[in-house]
Amino acid sequence: MQSITTTTMVGREDEQAELAAFVGSATGRALVLRGDTGVGKSSLLGHAAALADREGHRVVRAAGVEAESALPYAGLHQLLHPLLPDIARSDIARQEAAGPDGGIRAVFGAVFGAAQGDPPSVMTLGIAVLGLLLRSAAERPLLLVLDDGQWLDDASADVLGFVGRRLSSSRVRLLIAVRTDLASRFDTAALPELPIAALTGEDAARLLDRCHPDLGRRIRRLVLEQAEGNPLALVELPAHLIGRADDPTLDDLAGPHGVPLPRRLQQLYGARIEALDEHVRAELLRGALDGAGTTAGTDTVPGARYPMRDADQAVAAGLLDVAVTTGEFVFRHPLVRSAVVRTATPNQRRAAHLALARVHRTNLERRATHLAAATVDPDEEVAGVLEAAAGSATRRGGALAAVTWLTRAAELSENPADRSRRLADAAFVAGHAARLGQAHRLVRADPVPGSAGSPASVLAAAYQALYQDGDVRSTHRQVSAAIEKLRADRPAAAPTAAPTGGAVDGGAVDGGEPGEVLTRLVVLLLAISQYSGDRTVWESTHRLLASLGDLVTDRARLYSATWSDVTRYGADRAEAVRAAAADLPGLAPWDVSRLGAAAYHLDLLDHYRPHLQRVVDRELETGAVATGMVMLHQILLDQMAVGEWAEAESTGQRGLDLAVEHGHHLFAAQSRAYLAQLAALRGQLGRARDLQAEVDAWARPRGVGFLTQVADSAGATAALGSGDHEAAYLYAIGITRPGTFRPYAYQAPRTLLDLVEAARHTGRAEQARAHALAARDAGLPLVSPRLALITYGALAMTAESDGEAAEMFGRAESQPEAGRFPFELARIRLAHGIRVHHVRDGAAARQYLVPAAEAFERLGAAGWAERARAELRATGAPPRAATPNLASLTWQERRIADLAAGGLTNKEIGTRMHLSPRTVSSHLYRIFPKLGITTRAALRDALSRADGASQP
């Protein structure tokens, strides 16, 4: 057997110097080598690995595998597997493993399928990988070497990009090689790159003379001309031409002009492969299709690759090498592996895939990959395996891989019903992955007669019309008609009297489960109804659901109650929503976001947000992108509720950018509506009004009442913050009239305080009182903790006696979760403090006004903070301490404050500090309350006072 040996490189002095500096650097780094096929990237990787090994580094090597490029985290598993034992040796990890989430071990277990758990986001997994790498490099530096990075699966590439940007304070180095002719996630990973060009003419001649010193002049000239400085071609072409110097067709033998060099080299390898014995070719084919290592040391996962045997003939032919450390056969170059696959017949490839499926019978997703390629005729067993693999991939953030497997499962289905069902499933997942066009094509691929008007086609068309165009009117009619048709095709079911009553057993007629397509249509109809915000639409929906009887699942009834009108149907639903939060890791992403919507309407998003934040990045990158955008909305809403307004701004802008990028105009308008609300809260009146007008102009003609209500709410909040109480009242009554809560107007209970305050300040005391009493009588305190807080607050504001005001205020302030809604609590304290000041004295009022003012300033609610400070001054309170507390600023906040005080714009500050203007704005809104100011113009004086006070 031949073995892999290390030879001195010809040329590449600059590249070798760069790699020597890379390996010898005092801190961690990442570097991407980018070059054409055969240009020498693998040799340079080997050179760097040898350098690192000589200097005492630990070296771990891996290679991207084309056959695994659709398997989420396959590449990461290959690269990290040798390091995973370090977790067990880590005292920190052992302590974490004793905790409720299992620490780093639990993260990797969920990702690599070794344990059930919540698949983490890219950030969470990236942090876990960083922790593992730091632990592994504690005793000696670590070099990770990845060849063929263009074949790495997207999820692994995203994690490595995240890690590579954060190695500067470690002893870990990451070296990656990618081809220039193929796109990869590393193209946008923002990692440093080293371009690898062809050899110079002089170095090419030196390499050729070293490898083939006895070439004739004619062949030598031809090889140099054809190879164009490509090292692989310089090494391989002569063996094809030696002995043919007198052949008049020699130029053609070297390769016709215009044919890309990689293809010519594949043809040369193909000739050698065809000369091998049949059993050797079969071994090479199994190794190539299973991603056997192309470089020594890359097969790091025991049992993860097919071990090629009895292939010495391929070594002698220059197709394989033998790894010195393991003795295993490995391909000399990725082009050899490609040539092995290209030269095999379809039947040979299918036989190899079938053998590999047996090898990987305990690995669901690998087995599915090979069975999909091995099977020609319909096979229900194989289709079932692919369907199961799709479910596994979906739960791990691989919705795009799931679409591929479901489509193939449909092709292999033995009966038309299963084929239609699997195509519908593929279209459904594609829709949630923001691939609406692909969803349509999948539906049209169904050959069953009448499939053009099938429920699956209605689903695909309705998704596109709703999310791209905001069409709630026609989609409601179409989806309702599809449900009616399904109902007519089933035996009659006993209708339920109330559309959103108590829990109903989810069993279907005749003992079967409710059809999945019917459930999808029902949930979509509920979503359309929610966006309409229209009483007539909702009542039609509820009548239709009632006629379905127990064909409607319990979960769909929960959505019906919470998404429609929590004032009337939400009081007994909170416990079910809380309980469902415990099962989120096992749910599909769209089920999580649907429950998240229910949690939002009941002000319980705090139970869901930790999970949402863990999985949203994963879904946005390789999973259900559209669902990920919904998750961003839910995270934003909870950030707004708990007072994390700077973070909410960033989340909202991210959601808006994604929605625009994917053409989801409904989600874009929704993001703008929430950002309008946020701007109104922060006193950014111009921005709030601009966004409000944009949302209203888009949503009102389409009848998207959900968004017009948010726009009116933003208008009311902005008007109240600026003291325009008449405008605030007009906006508020556009949502609901005083003394009532308009059915199915979800903002009606949420704007309770807005309407009450606006009415009081415009001389409409009777309307304000009637509205507060209506909230109490409607049972809003029983619906959610936030509604309990603002109901008692409204009763305190409108109380007819001081005793009642004190009692209601006490009930509001003592609500167990009052502190989770700091803005509402501060408003209630401000109003009560003003009342106490009027009926008693300033000293008594200050106990309410001071915490209100501090809360507004901490939140960055500029208009409200100024109003609270004005009320405090009216009580005779001494001016605030004149010296701002600079100690509360981080170094970054202090630097931004100094630059802003110097007159620089947010864009100019961002350029200096490598931040986006939006991030600078977010920092400034955190800085203002810390310095006790509300405007940018006050920065200079505040900093001067603070600096002066700090002088001895």
C-alpha cells in the first residue's frame, strides 16, 4: 500500500508565510482559503496542520460532504465529535448537567439527535460550541481544519461563522477551504479570507519538473500550457500523455480547448476508474456516496462513514491514498470522488445507496437520504421512512430539508391518497418556510383529478394571497368553501352550541382523527379572521366551526377563543396556554407560534419568550422562515410589554427587513404597526405618525382591521404623550366606544387606559367612568394580569370618592405581576399621584409621582417623564440632583454620549464605533434616563456637570 506523505511545497511562499503567522498567532483567529478546484487548497491545509502539529497544537480535521449538505448539523457533528469527550471531563459541564437543562451536553444532545430536547438557535449553539472549544484548548492550542467548506450543510456553516467571528480572545484557530465556483454560506460569513491563485509560470515549471522529471519537451510544453498553473493538473496530466509524444492527436488528448480544467481532470480520473476491477469500483462508489474522507484525518466520527476495503488497486492507480494515522483508504482529491460517482451507471449508484442505507439503519436521516436515492418504484415503506425523517428535520430547524424529503416521499407513495397527502404536507412546510412559489408548484404537481381545486391548493393559494397581499376578504371565502366541502364529504357531526365554549374532546367522527388538512384549513381560517378584526367575519367563522362539531381539535378551539375576543371568550383559557408552554420543544415551529399568539392575547408571552428566543434564529436561517417572522413579532411584543424598548426596536426592524426581503407585505405592515406603537411610547412623535399613516394606508383599503386597530392605538398613545388629549380620544373611540368593548376588536381592552385618560382630560368624565365600569363588569381582571392591572387603574382614575380611588389603586399596585408591565404601572401611579396632590398635599403625592417619573425615565418615555417631573415640581419637590450619575454608563454609552454631545449624527457615530445608526439610537435612548435628560440637546450640559462634580 502507498501512504500519504508530506512533501515540500513548490512556491506559495506568501501563502506559507500567511499560514505560519496564522498558526503562530498569540490569539485565536479564523481564515478562509478560497480558490479554484485543484489549485492547492487541500495541500495548504495539510501544510498548516503539519505546522500546528509540530508546534504542539491539537489538530482536528473534517471535510464537507456533498451527500450530507442537506442534513442539518452533519458537518458540525463531524468536526466536533473528537472534542465531545472533553465535555465529560469538564467540571463546569458536570455542574451544568446536574441542572434542569443539562448545560452544554443537553445542547449538543438535542442538535445531534442523542437526546430529546429543545433544538437551540444558532447563537445558543454557537455559544455552546465556543465553550467546548475553549475547554478543549485549555491545555494546548487547538486548530480546526475544514476542507470542502462549500459542501457543509447550512446549519453547521452558520454556527461556524458565528464561532469564527468570536475567537480573538481564545487559543482556537479555524481554517476553512472553499471553492470559488460554488456558492456557500461562508461567502457571507464575514471571516478573513486568503485567495489562492494558480502557480506562477516559474513555479508551475518547477513543480512539473519535480513530479515528472523525464517528460519530453513537447509533452512538457503542452502540460504547462493546458494546466495554466493548476497544481493538480500539473501532477495528473502527464500520466495521461506519457508515451504518446508522437501521436498527432496529442493536443486533443490533453483536452479540448474551452472545456473547464476540473472537467478534463475528472475525465482523466474516469479513465483510471474504468480500468479498475468491478468490486474495487463498487467500494469506491460506496465510499464516495457516503462522504468518505478526501484528506487524511477527516473521518473523525467512528462508524459514521463507509470504510472502503480491498482497494489497493485504486491506490496503485493514484486514486486513493492511505491515511498514516488510521490506515484507512481516503480519496486523493475531491475530484476523484466526483469522478467515481459520474462514471457509475444509475443502477450501480442505486445499489450503492441501498447498501449504505443498511449501513446507516440506526440513523434515521442518513438512512432516508440513501433510501431516497436507491428507490425507483413506489415503495410505501421507504416513503414512510422519508416522512419520518422530514418530521425529525422540522423539529431540529430543517424545514427546507423536510420539504425535499416529503416531496420524494410523495413520489414513492403507492396510492394516490398518500401521494396527495405528502405533497400537501410538503407544500404546507414550504409555505411556512417562506417558499410560497414552491408551495404552489408542489400542489400543482399532484396528478389526482380535481387536485387543482383541492384543499391543499386552496391552502397554498390562501397563504400567498394573505401573507403577500393582505387579502382577507377573498381568502376567507375560499377557505370557508373548502372547509364546507370537506364537511359535506364526511358524516354529519353533532354541532356545538358555543363557538368557543369549554374543552371538547378532539376525537373525530367514526373514531378517526380529524383530518390534518381540515385542521390546517381551520387554523388558517382563524388567522384570516384575526387579521380581519371584523365581527361579521368572525361570526361566520364561529358558525362554520360549530357545524364541524368534534372535527375541530381542542387546540383549534383554544385559538378560536383567544385570537378572536378575549373579553368574551378568554377568561378560562389562561391555564391551558400556560400548560402548553411545557411541551414547546416537541412541537413543530408553526404550532409554537400559534400558541404564542394565544399567549400574547392573554398577556402570557413571558412563558413562551425563552423558547422563542432559543429557536427563532434557527428557523430564520434553515427552517420555517415565515414562522420565524411571527416569532420575532411575539418577542417584540413581550419586549415592549416588559419595558425593553431598545431591544424591541432592534427586533422590530429585523422583522421588517425580513418581511420586505421575502415579499411578505402583511408581515411588513405588521412590523411597521408595532414599531409605530413603540415610537409613540418613546415620544418619537414624527416617526410614530409616519409609520401609523403608512400602515393605515396599506391596511384599511384591504380590510385588515387587526392592523388598523394597532395604527389607531399608536395614534392615541402618541397624542397622549404630547398632551393632545382630544386627538387621543378620537383615536381611542375609533377602536371602541366608551362603555363598551366592541366585539372582536382585540385592541379594545388593550386601549382601556388610553380612552379613560383621554376622556378625563377632555371633560368627558361620565364616559371615562362608564368605560372603567364596563371593564370591571366584562370581567377583564379575570382574563389576564395586564388587563387586571389596567382595569383597577382605570377604576382608580375615575373613582367618585377618594376612598374608592385609594382602594382601587391599591388593588392595581398589588397585582402579583404588576411589575411586569412597567409603563402601565407608571401611568397609574402618575394619575393617582396627581389626584392625591389635589385632595391632600404634595408630600403625600410624591410617594407615587417619584417612582412614576423614575420608571418613565428608565423606559425612555420622554413625554411621560417630562409630565411626571412637572407634576413633581408642582408638589414643591426639590429639583433633582444636578449631577448626573456617569457611573451608570457603560464605556460604550459614555463614548456615544461624548460624540453625540460633540454634534455628531448617529450615522457619524456609527462609522467611528463600527455600529449601525439604529444601534446608536438605541444606546442614546438608554443614556438619556441615566443622565436625567430627555433630549439630545441637553447632553453637553449633563456631561459637563457630571465631569465637574467628579473633579477633586
